Amino acid sequence: MLNDFNEKLAILAIRYALDVKPGDMILLDGSEIANDLLKALFIEVLKAGGHPTVQCALKGLQVARLRYGNDDQIKFISPMQKKGVETYQGYLQIMADYNRQKLSLIPPEKLKMSQSSPEFIEFMGVFQERVSKKELKWCIIPYACDVLAQDAKMDTEAYKEFVYKALHLDAENPAEVWKQIEIEQANITEQLNKIDQIHVLGEDTDLTLSVKGRPWKNSCGHNNLPDGEVFTSPVENSINGHIRFTYPGIYQSKEIENIRLDFKDGRVIKATAEKGQELLDSLLSIENTDLVGEFAVGTNYGIQQFTKNMLFDEKMGGTLHMAIGRGFPDTGSENLQCPIHWDILKDMKSEESQIIADGKVIYQAGKWKI
């Protein structure tokens, strides 16, 4: 069954997620670890009539730049990267790694510098603008490598099977499955788009926020594979109360555990963590990272195991996640210049966990009531 993993994922990513047309220029951003998947994607782009370009990361280069580079070198954005974002019709990133702890000895200030420079903010601004105008299609997909399997506490073959099923590659026509998910989730977003005020209750959580005038989006396999969530960007100054995230926050492979955030008028006024407090403080010190850019509910009940990989974890049915920092143009966010968009996950399966919308319970114990 798993022998066709690369071929079926390539077809799903290129034909369904990116919907590559003849003449489209597609940037394939991957790693030497995922060489076989990169090749399958390259071939599928060619079959679709597109023009593939491969950007392949080699082991150790990111660490070397952060360790030995001066400030200007750490902030530098390659003209080739800029060209891809400015002119290509599609961008596909493969999530794979050789060592998830490779950045553990890099000082937080260097990590902050690499993603908060004016150069990086400008780069992300161009990316977001072209995406919002539908000039650039993008998608992130996984590669079942040893390191990600280890994070998920599985052997590699079991992890590959987990990924295979999460992507619905076990279906005769995976794209049709994702199209059906799109239809089902459209019913949820239709109801959510009528809501003004949200109240979240749960373990160490009592949080209110406004989503008035902020459209909800149906995430169903076009930008992430696997997928399964509905999300929006809350009104920036509307968030009050506190929330404790029950899963570790993962930032550039570093874990921040037992995070609690207190909000007043939209901004984080207190942030604590049992582990990783220094990194948490460093992230929140970046301008406008103390605002919330995303409020989302996971809808993929086929994913029930925390794997330390947000591509999967934020989709888990029975969870919600919030992202501090940058929001999305198409959800009405006014926080678009912040370089950070960092998702943090909370389990909502306990009986007392609720999402109340305009005074009515719409979600309880990990299940929708609408």
C-alpha cells in the first residue's frame, strides 16, 4: 500500500492543492532528505505542463548561517528567493528534517533576528499580497522521515502509514475525499460567519473575543496537506481573559511547555511557561506578536495523536489553536506586518470545554453543536 506514497502525494499536491496549469512556474522547496518525493513532484509538474524549479536545503546550512553569520548575513534574503515569491504561480514546501534539535544551541536573539528583520517582513508582505490576490498558490506537505517519526514516538513505517492515512492516500481518489471535506466544512463556516462574539471556556481558560466582520475560512487541502480546520482572524483589540494551552508550543523545533497567556484589550499582558520562558519572552518582544492573528478549530478527527508537528496537530478534531502575531489578509486581519505567525494548541475534549457564540453553545467536549 505504501509503495505509491510519493506518486499519490505528488498527484494530490500538484493536481488538487496547487491545481497547476500549463505554463505555471512552480517552486518546489524541499530537503535532500525528501529527494524521492521532490523528484515525484518535479515529474508531476512537468506532466501538468508547468515549469518546476527545485530549492533543496542541505544538512547543516541553516545552523551554519545562524552560528557563523554576522547580523547582515543572518537577515539576508536571497534575490532568488525574492524572485520566486514575486513571479512564480505556485510554491510548494516539503516538511522534512534531519535533526529537530538542530537549533537548540542557537541563541534566541539570533532566531528572532532571522525572522524579524525589515528584509524578512518585506519578503513576507510580498508573499501575502500575491496570495491574497490569488496570484500565488501555495501548499505545505509532509515527508515521512525518521526524525518526524521519532517526534511522534513511532517507528518510521508506522509513521509513514499514519501520514498516508491522514492524507487520505488510502482512498481510490484522494482528491475526491478532500472535495467532500470542503463541502462539509462549508456548512460550518456558513454558520460561523453569522457570529459576532465568542466565549471560550475550558481548563484554566476563560477568554472572550470578537469575530464580527471577520470571515471564517474553510481549510480543506489547498494550502496544507493534511488539512481540516476552520479559522479566522479575531478583531485585534477584542480579546480579554486568559487561556492555557495544553500541548507544548513548538517554535523552530524548540518546545515551550504549559503556556498561559493573559489578554487585555487584545494584547498579551502576561505570559508564563513551565519550560522555554526565555524563548516565549523573546517571541513576544517582537512588535505586534502580542496580538492574536488566528483563532481556529481543528476538524480532522482522523488525527488523534500529538506529533509535535503543527501541520498535523493543529488539525486534530477536538482541539482549538490560536496563533500569536501575523494574521491573514483574507480574514480581515489588521496585523499583517508582524514577521511571526506561531500556532499554539489546546485540547477541548473535556466536558467543561465549550465555545459559546453570541450566548449559545456551539461546541462542547470536542464536538460541534451546529
